[in-house]
Amino acid sequence: MTDTIYYAIGDIHGEADKLAVLHGRIARRHALDFPGRKYVLVHLGDYIDRGPDSYEVVEMLIGIENAGQQQVINLKGNHEQRMFAYYKNNDSKSYHAWMEYGGRQTLESYRRAGFDEPPVRHLDWMGSLKSFHWDKAAKLIFVHAGIDPINFPNDGEDRHLWTRASSFFDTKCWDNPALSGVTLVHGHTITVSGKPDIDGDYRRINIDTGACFGGDLTAVILVDGQTPEFLSVS
């Protein structure tokens, strides 16, 4: 049992305006429905690429962390991993992969902000991000892409950032005792319907609803003992 309320937000991909509106809606909803109770913001990764304002999104998230007024958990996505790998290793393979999947838009956003390339503080921040968060008391796992249901939690960062394995999506395959009674929230794979995808009586919840492709930016509200609810910004 836990009194903490979680609000988890799916893939942002440079949609700073949608993120700001969604943060505001979360704050108002929490003040109305749960006054006085603690809440945690969780961002599931993929803050950059494709959308117009990657620089602004990263600044926003770092700013929330530094302000210290709101508990926030920022997880790493595969897009952060790819950009960080390019600047760390300076290899052409990482560069071309990054450009193909939205890096050009990210560099444009940094140039508009006066940077020829992402500043070191942004890169250091991305390199420091964890690949998952597990609140054992609340029986909640947050991860960007997913897990290996057999080997979790020892399945490794690459699995957490990239997987689309069928054994993950089908919760009937989750025989691992560590996953007993757990709800897992993820993004990375855009839902077919454009709405949250739910499997196994809310055991797995996918909230990547394609914000950077004209879809909603979605958050799930997780309150102990209650059915998850959703907020979204079009």
C-alpha cells in the first residue's frame, strides 16, 4: 500500500507546448481530487527528436529537477541513448542513425536557442538517466520500451530502451515472480488506436499515443486501489 500518486507521461519528442499544457492539467487535477497528497511525475523517455522543440523539453525537465519543488523521475529513452552515443563516441554510424530518426529537428531546436550542438550539461544529464524505475511498495514499474519478462530486473538497459518483443506485450507470458501483481507503464511503440493500450487487466499500460505525429500526449494517473485514469493533450 502507498499513499503516493504517480502521473506518468509518454513519449514527448520535442512537443514542449503539449508537455507544458499537460503538466498544468496534472497539477490542477491533483489539487482538485487529491489535495494534500504527494505525487510523483514520471517521464518515460524520448524527450528529443522529430518534434519541433527538443531543446525546450530538455530545459523544462532539467528545470523541474533543479527547482526541487516537485518530485520527478526522468527515465532514458532510446533517442536520448542514440544522441548521447554519437557525442560520446563521435562515430558516423551513430550520427546517421540519429539523423534518420529525428536528429535534424533536434539540432535545429538547439540552433534556434543559440547552440551549435547540445551543451555538455544536457548531454551529461542524458547520460545519467536511469532506464527504469521500480516502486516495489506500490507494485509499479516504469520503463521506456519494456522489459524481458523472464530476466527482469537483470535484463539490461538496451532491452529497457528498445524492446518490442511479443513476450513482453503479452502479459500472459509474465511468469517471473518479480512481476507478480505489478502494473508496468511504458511507451516507445505508438499505439494503433492513438489511445492508451492496456493488457492483462492493467498489468501493462502503453501511453505512447504519437504526440509528435499529430496524436495526443498522454499521462496515466496511478492511485493505489483505484483503476488507472488518463489525461491527454491534443
